[in-house]
Amino acid sequence: MRLSRYFLPVLKENPSEAQIVSHRLMLRAGMIKQSAAGIYSWLPLGFKVLRKIENIVHEEQQRAGHIPMLMPTLQPADLWKESGRYDAYGPEMLRIKDRQDRDMLYGPTNEEMITDIFRSHVGSYKDLPLTLYHIQWKFRDEIRPRFGVMRGREFLMKDGYNFDLTQEDALHAYNRHLVSYLRSYERMGLQAIPMRADSGPIGGDDTHEFLVLAETGESEVFYDSQITDLNFGDREIDFDSVDQCQAVLEEFTSRYARTDETHDADLFAQVPAERQRTARGIEVGQIFYFGTKYSDAMGATVQGPDGKATPVHMGSHGIGVSRLVGAIIEASHDDKGIIWPEGVTPFHVGIVNLKQGDEEADTACQALYDSITALGLEPLYDDRNERAGGKFATMDLIGLPWRITVGPRGLKNGVVELTSRKTGESEEMTPEVAVEKVAAIYRAIG
């Protein structure tokens, strides 16, 4: 993409309404525009990142054997009245009526709807296990929406639901989701720590939430520093293996890590003092096992091996897709702007022409652009008639991981400059070597 033809409405000044780094940088980088309190339009750059994150979630969910679908945003209130949650959920639920005066709601989550789908089409234990999921816009009427996409009213979320015959099978689904979430976050350049949590209005006794450490996090967290040394790496997991998934869960949850809501001072005191840490954390996902809560209330049963009707065991699992955009920025930025991890960057590399209109520089930039594009990567070519300082400032603000700078002086020596946004280190090399180095980086991360 040529920047002269792209829609990138960057701002030079910090917006006065932005209280945290991610909100400020998303507005300045032309990623979002507020439509109403807690509701945003996703402009092209922000939309590209959102789709990158969404694609990673899809890939890891399907790797784990989960089946994608799509449910509607508007739901009939009767399903929620049947489960008993319509009145209990609270004022965060947006309740509306259609022209026939029927009670409807803008879905904050989908336990009732997926249970209704299941009970309508699945009748035998032979059809289990089954996990369905979708990625869909939700609405929760926050009393004080703030912090941009971190606490908005409308947000994009992946929510998945497992149906199993027994508690043992359902807990394997729970462990499988924990593994798939760890893989997802790591691919996004994040270290998300699973922590024992409260279930809230979803219900159930078993639940973990995933938090990314950041100074502006809404929760105080207490943890054993050993947990930050863990990573999923390149290990291959058989998601059908109960033992492998259980082993990962135990590895990542055996060390103390809790939010202020579930913090146990006595247990934390058992962690060696030199490993005790407190910080702030941003929640980016949560998994629940809630047994037969919804299947009992809504009659979701299957015929068991003994021929008797058996309520299915269920769980739900959510990732805040749009919230993750803000969380990544909170975890990866500097005073110049965003620093995107390679896995979610909107463009793979920026090309800066230091002397637009110079025939040799223009030709070299076009050749770089064509070579990178031919390799299946997306470059962003700053071909504007702007000063070099302005071009560098824009590239630093929008945070592309790599930048190739082309100028007449370097071209006389047959070189361009490749710069890492994360470290700020630059290296001169031939254009061909620069292209190959960038391509190798992205090949390595798949």
C-alpha cells in the first residue's frame, strides 16, 4: 500500500479525552474514531490489526478442534427468562422491544442461545464432545465507559461453548481451551498469565482469567515471578490427549497468580519473598466450567449410553478480540508510539523514501515494494512529499516492526537501511539482503 493513497488520519497532538496510552496512541495513529461513548469506528489501520488478531484466534480455535459458526447480535428475551438470567444480569444488558412489542436484547454473551441451538439438534451422547464458537460484536452498557477499546460498550469477542457427557470430559475441554488460549496470546507477542478468578454472572465454580501485565491494568495482581519465565514455545500438543492438556494446565497454574478479587495473603506468603511480585493486569480472556447450570434450566439433555436423558456438562470461553488491540499497545510501546509484534502488525514493513521525486530513489523504492509484495508480505510505502523527520515520526507512531529507509546517499553505495522499531538498531545492506532478511523474520513466525 502506498501511504499517499491510504486513509491514515494521524494526529500530532495528544487527544485530551485519552487517559491511557493505548487510547491515546490509537487515536493519534488514526486507528479508531469515537462514535458515541464507548463505541468506536475502526479505521483502516485499526481494522487491519483487529483482523490479524481475529485470524490468530480462529486458527488456534480450529487447531484445537473447535467449530466456528455465527449467532445473531439481537436475542429474544424469552431464552434469558428461561435460564433465569434476564432480570439477574443487571443494567449492563441493553433491553429493547421490536415493533411487535416483543422483548429483545443486544447480546452481552450467548450461553442461552447456544444451549437452545444444541437442544434443538443434538439428542445422543454419540454426538459428543462438541465445541462451537463464534467471533461476534457484543454490547454491555458500561456505566462509565473509558480507556478507549479497553472498556467500551461495544466490543468484538470470541465466545465458545463446549458440550460434554461427563464432568471429566468437560474439564478436558476446559484444559484444552487453556492451552489454545496460551498459544493464541503467545502468537500475538503477549505473555498472558492464567489466574484463578470469580465467575460473576456467567456462573460456575471453575474459572481462570488471563491477564497481561501493564501499568494501566484495571486489576491488581499478585504472582510468583517464576510464572513469567514460562512460555509455550514450539511445543506440539495433541489436543485430544487428556494427559498433555492437563500437564500444560498444571505447569501454568501451579505457581501462585491471582487478582485482588481472589487474592489469598496466606497462600501468597508461602511464595519465597524474592519471587513475590505485585503489578497491574489487563484481562484479555476467561474460561469457565459451569456444569449443568444451563442444561438443567433449559432442558439440554442427550440420551446417555444407558438410554436415559442426561443433562450435558457445559463450559464457556471468551477472548476479548478488540480489547486485545489496546492490551498489546499497553504492553508494547515507547514515547514515540506503538511497537507492534510481528504476529499482529498491520503492515510487515515500512518503506521510507527520503527524496521523493528523485528518479533513482523512486525506482529503488518501487523495486523493494514489488519484491516484498511478491513474497506475500504487505509493505507500507511512504511516498508522500514530506520531510524525512515527518515520515520517520509517522512510522514510529504507527509502530511497524521494520523499516527500510532509501535515500540517494545510500544508493550511491548500493545500500539501504533496515531498522528495528523495537530496538532502534539500524543496519546498512543491499536492497536484496534487506528483503530477504525481512522475509526470513516472517517465515520464522509462520
